[in-house]
Amino acid sequence: MHGRRHPVVVAQIDGELVGWACISPWSDRAAYNITGETSFYVKSEFRGRGIGRKLKRRITAEARRLGYHSLIARVAEGSDASLYINKAAGYKHVGTMREVGRKFGKLLDVHILQKTL
């Protein structure tokens, strides 16, 4: 799934992998290949240091370089830090999908955010 058009970037501290960000296909239909879905993760013990923001900026820069027009981010209910980082990076809330996920026995809503490049 990942490769030249769908890169992964990583954050390291003293040689330890502490986070990553990537672009994944948003849809498998060719008409939507100008849009990518971004994701990022930072290990819990390294959160609050600006790593997530740096990863989001870097993967967005990669998307621009690759010619994407639009980026999507899906944020699960309760992931307030992820929501904050996406909004700080210029992503706008465009909708909420109700009860599409399940975690720890609870149904979760997922917020959809979008950034036009």
C-alpha cells in the first residue's frame, strides 16, 4: 500500500522510532487519486513535545510535492490531541460518521477533516 505515491515518514529520538506519519489511498477508484488520507502516531511517552505537529507538517509537504489536491484525516471520537493537531495544521471538520468503529466494547464516531492544498 505504501510506496512512492503513498510515503511514510518517521520521527526518531536518539535512534528510537517515536512516531510516524503516512499518506494512504483515500479511495481505490482512479477518479479520487488526487486525494490522500493522512495518518500519524506518536508513542505516548513522547507526546506533548511537538512531534505530532512536525510529522503532520512533513507529510503535508510530501503531499504537496507529490501533487495531491486534497487530504483527508479520520479522527476517532475521544482522540482530542489528534483533532487539535489536525485543526492546527489547517484541516477543517467536514463531517462525522456515526458509530463506525468499536474500541473497548464501545461504538465510536469518527470525525472527518479535510485540507485542500
